[in-house]
Amino acid sequence: MKLPERFEQEMKELLREDYPAYRDSLSVPPGHGLRVNENRISTEDFLMLWEKSGGAPLLPVPWIHNGFFVPEEASLSGHPFYHAGLYYLQDPSAMTPAEVLPVEAGDYVLDLCAAPGGKATELCAKLRGTGLLYANDISASRAKALKKNLELFGAQQAFVTAEEPERLAEHFPEFFDKVLIDAPCSGEGMFRVQPKMMQYWEENGPEAYAPVQKELLESAAKLLRPGGLLLYSTCTFSVLEDEAQIDGFLQRHPEFSFEPAAAYEGFSSLPDRYGLRTDPRSEIRIYPHRMRGEGQFLALLRKAGEHVPYPPRPVLPWSRKEEQYLLPEGHLPVPGIHYLMTGLFLGTKKKERMEYAQSCAMTRTKENWPVCLDLPLSDARVLKYLRQETLALTEEEAERLSAAPSGRPSGKKEKAPDVLVMTEGFPLGFARRSGLILKNRRNPAWRILS
Ligand code: SAM
């Protein structure tokens, strides 16, 4: 791998005697990771289920409580458990920011640069169905993938927006308890997995990203509540985009200070010779020669002031024309903001019945849905269902499904509710029964091709 010359010089200066080890690490195959959605299943139960179903061996990522290394060839994005939202696939280093940012039940959390949702899905899971998550990305097209990933994870308290951070700051001054900035950056830490990043780096190096990172930090300062926590992360080694960016921010904002983060063996910090105000307890570097992951930087800061938690507020049923939603914390969408997701979209009210949506299916369980068909993973109909095919039922299954309580007040002339298709107790989507046939109602845009 031929590195850009200036980058190589800077890394030699940064790492000195460690540079050969870094250089060698670029020829080592990267580690691949899986992170369990603990809002759906505990890590312990997931491991038992995974083993029982003959899954590829998983080795813990030592610094991520619900993260595991997976063999590359395992191709886990086609696995039905992925489509049931049991896990997210992510580079182990990239799991670190959402692990390090402490999220408490009831928090109002903002992920400012969230697409496609690697960190937002974990922040949402950490909320365990409480509080509020705003997941924003300036790119509306990238925010679509973010919405899908949050829906897959069964998010009930998420809002997805595609906005300029300054616009959010105008509408939500000092509103959020926790803010994550996973900033766009020159991507020096990703050269091993995405060699094309080197070409982008030659075209747009650290100097091109530093101004937008500064703006993001300025907006975040306005959006954060007194006493709130700000986590800034990049996947680059550039001091300009990392510690110097934080140093400049702290100089402009004396109301912010370093907040100690959890320490793990292998985390690194910037050498003192750079002469910046840094703090090894709060600013973490991850290098591929010291840990099994790609390059990453993160800094945890606290805004001064007393932090008073929001009192919990009830979910608000809300409708927009025929569309029905549940709004967490009774939080109404704000006019003028570009939303792609507003709480939990339940479905569309039609004349004869409610057409429940995929987002609703992903939040349902056997306990809160009247008619479920739970297929073992080994049943060939699981993959057929994910491929958007119609399923055939046995006589016995059809009988059982038609005997299930409808969940409707008696005497009402409504159609039978859709069947929730599940695997191993986890939701995949809805289907509509007609005799011995189940018509597929899973979101067609989620159809798997293999
Ligand atoms: N956090 C994401 C994850 O874990 O999946 C990855 C985020 S990626 C490093 C940076 C994101 O910042 C990109 O999706 C990009 O569209 C977005 N972005 C770039 N400039 C932005 C801005 N000014 N405001 C908000 N988002 C921005």
C-alpha cells in the first residue's frame, strides 16, 4: 500500500519508533465487528441463541461490552438475525464513541452527523425505550439509510432529521443532555479498509475538513444543556482535526472542560511535544498497530452548570392525515425542520383497517401483537419471507392463526389483523393471511436479494 507522501511524513513524526509497527499493521487484514442490539436481546442471550443456531465463532472486543469480532467470510448482513435487528455490523474502533458517551435512561440525545447510523443505533439502544434521540445528517439521501437502520433496531423514541446543525441550534437551544459529533474527516484511519480514501485525502486533506468540524463544535455548544456531555470523534490521525480542534474549542469556550472517559489497555494519547492542551483521560486515540481496529479519535467534554434531568413525559399519539404516530416524551415535530422520522410510525388508517407499517412490526413482540407466526431459523420460509415471497401455511398453522384473539373490541366489523412473522421470537415484518397463504407485507425496499 503506497501512502500519500505528506501523510507518511506526519505519521513518522507522530509515531516515531512506533511507525514501523503502524506501517506493518496496514498489511494485516482488518478486524470485522458485530454489536448486539441490547434493546432487543441481552448480549448473554444473544450469545446463547447464536451458538444454538450454529453461528460463526464470536470473540469479544475487549473494550466494547456488547461488541464481537466476526470472521470476514461470515457475511452476516444476509443472516435473518441481522434483518430482525439483533445486531449491527461495524468496525470495532467505530463502536468506541457510542460506548464511551454515557447515556442514561430519559436522556435527550443528539447525534449530529449520524448517517448511516452505526453510532445512533447504539445510542438509541442505550436509551432502552426512554428519552429522546435526534439523529441528524446534513445529507437527506444518507439519512434514509439512517432511518432504515433505526427502524430495524426497533427504535421508538427516534427523530431523524436532515438539517444544517445551525438550524437545529436555532430551534433547540440548550435542549440536549448528550451530543455526539462523529465528524466528517479526512479518514486517515480508514486507509487500510478503504484505500480509495487515500485519493480523497490527496484531493481534500485535513485542511479541508477542519473548518466544518469547527462549525459543528460551535453548533453543538449551543445545542447542549448546562452540565451536558459532548463527545467529538473522527476516524483520522490528523492533529489538526483532533486535539488541535478540541484545544481551539476549549479556548473559545471556557464553559467546557475535559470529562474523564473509561480507559482501556491499548488506548493512546498525543505526545506532549505537540504543545497542545490535551488530556489523556478524555482524549483517546486508537491505532491499528495497538488495537484490533481502524484509526479513531475521540474526546469527551462537559459543559459547565448543574445538570437537571428532564422529568419523564408520556408518549403522545399523533396523526398527520391518515398516518398515525407515537411521539416519545410528547415531543411534537418542530415546523420548518426537515424530518424523515418522527417517533414511531404505527401505520396508515384505511377505511377497513389500520395498515400497520414495517417500523411498527419491528417494535412488536408476542406479548404485544395478537397474531404471530414464529418460525425457527432452520425453516426455509424465513429466507423466503425476507426475499419478499408469499409463504404457504400448514393446515395446523392456519387454524392456530385464525383462532388467535383479534385484539379488537367484539362486535366491530373489522378485518383480521396482520400476522407478525418472526424468527426465534424476533420480528421480521407483517403478512396478510388468506386461507393457507401468507401475503408478504414486509417493506419491499428491505427485500434481500440472495
Ligand atoms: N456517525 C455515522 C455512523 O456511525 O454511521 C458516520 C458519520 S460520517 C463519519 C460523517 C457524516 O457527517 C456523513 O454522513 C456526512 O453526510 C455528515 N455531514 C457532513 N457534513 C455535515 C454537517 N455540516 N452537518 C451534519 N452532518 C454532516
